[in-house]
Amino acid sequence: MGKRLNFWKKRAFKKLVSQQGEGLIIYTRNNPDSDSLAGSLALKRIAEHYSMDATIYYTGAIQNKTLINILGDDVKNTPVISKSQKDIAFVDLLPTELTGEKITPTIVIGHTLGNTENIRCEYQDIRTTDTTSSIMIDYLKTFGVAIDKRLATLLLFAIREKTKTLVTKFTLEDIEAYWYIHRSMDKELLNSLEHPSTKIETFEDLSRAIGNKIIKGASLFTTVGFVKDTTTIPKVCKYMLDIEGLSTALVFAVDATKIYVYVESKNMELNMKNILKKAFGDWGDVAGGTFHASISIPLGVFGIAADVDSAKPLLLKSISDSISSRYFYVLEAE
């Protein structure tokens, strides 16, 4: 477990988030999950507690539409992470994970078991807990920031989702944070987050996924083909994991410009983010964690335009063959 806030860290952090009249830009990781978003909202509330304006931006897409509705205007989508005249904070995101333009943030808060060397910033708190939300609850508690029901529920949901409701990969810090926050949560809001409604498109995509499935041992590979809405993929993947005997499922879809790959596993011996990095890391940036991960791959990798109808069947087969061979090769090696 990472170090708790000592006197010097408290003073350094408070100095940065209490600059009245200044602004703080908060960036989540790409395709943020509930943990990245809840942690970012907690930092925004702390900055506002000290009368500092703060705005949260995310790149990619938020898969859980219920999260988008609950967060509302507190988060904004942006095409890329860019330099700003205001101070920049990374939550659940390390500068070393970015490609392209190098950005030196003011604040970096997150969790990792990886390499944290060469991270340049004024203030950093990177711990080995499995959730960023647990870290931010420590900050809320330390600085006496009021926690409304919406924030409490989002933080609780994030811890539950990342640790499979404190069944796998949790630390004492996660348990203490969970206990501290659970008294303020909204049960109805938590239920809506954990049981979001399902769109008809999800069932249509599920039907195609079932028809295209390939099963090797306890692992499934499939595609929903060409789609306009890629946000259904994680839910389709969860449904596929309900098939008896399966522990791992990969689902991919294609739109006009990109290939979207999502993988999820119940096998605690596998790290899905590492598997996707090994299989497709040279094609794009992988987001996610141990049990689920995703990657967006530019169609240019295959050199064919998706808007040419006659090329679509050939393109889909080419993509499917390439992704399945790479994926199963790495999976078997693991």
C-alpha cells in the first residue's frame, strides 16, 4: 500500500489547489472507466472547496452511458490532451502513458504497479492500491471536503467495479475507503449504475457476435462487424462471458475510421491490459486494467477504406484473421 499523506505532501498539495482566481484542467485516462471519472470528480470537488475553478476532460468514449448522464456537465469530451495556460492535473493517468506531444502536468495522482521513473511534475501521488478512487477518498477525508451523495456513490461504484465488490485485487486502503464512503451513498443511484438499461442495438450486436464466435478452450473471439455505435461492445462481451465454460472473451467492431477491440476475463491469472499491449500495442494505446481492456486501432493499418461497400467483406475477414491470430498467440503464450 502506498504512503498516506504526510505533513509536507498535504502542504504542497493544498498550495496547488487553493490558488484563487487560477484554473485547473483535469484529464482522465483515455476511454475512462468509473474509477478514472470518480477520482477526477473528487479532485474537482477539492479544488472547488478551495475556490479554484476546475474542469474535467476525457478523450475517447465513456462506455457506461449511465455514468455520462450522472456526471452531466462535470465532464467534457476532447479530441486530444493538449497543453493549457492553466495548471494541468492527470488523474489515473501517467505522463509516460502518452504518445506524441510531451506534456508536463502540475499534479499526477493515480495507481500503478509499473514504472514511475522519469515522471516530471510539481506534485505526484502514485500508489499501489488497485483504485484511484481510494486515493482520492483519502484526500477528501484529509482536507475535510464535503462529500455529496452523487460523488460518494460514484466513488463506491468505482471501488466495487474495480475490485469485483472487494473479492479480487483489493488492498486495506480500498477497504478503509469503502467503509468511509458507504455511509454517504445513494442506494437507488448505485443500483442504476450497476444495472444500466440495455439498448435494442446491444441485442442486435449480440446476435451477430454469437453467429461469428470462435471458441478455443475457455477463450472466445468474435466480431459484431460494421457498426455506427461502438458503445455496445463491452456489454456484448459481458454477455458472451455468461456462456458455460468460458473465462475470457474478445469482441471487436469496425466503424468508418477505426477498429474497436474490447476484452474481458474472469481468469485471475491473466492481465488483459498486458495481453492487449503484447498483441496490438504497436497499433495503438491500450486502456483498462487486469480484468478488462480496450484498444482503438486506425483502419489505415490495413490500408483499406471502410466506406467502399465492395471492400467491406474482405476488410472484415482480413481484420478478423489478423486480430484473432495475434490475440490467440499471446493468450496461449501467457
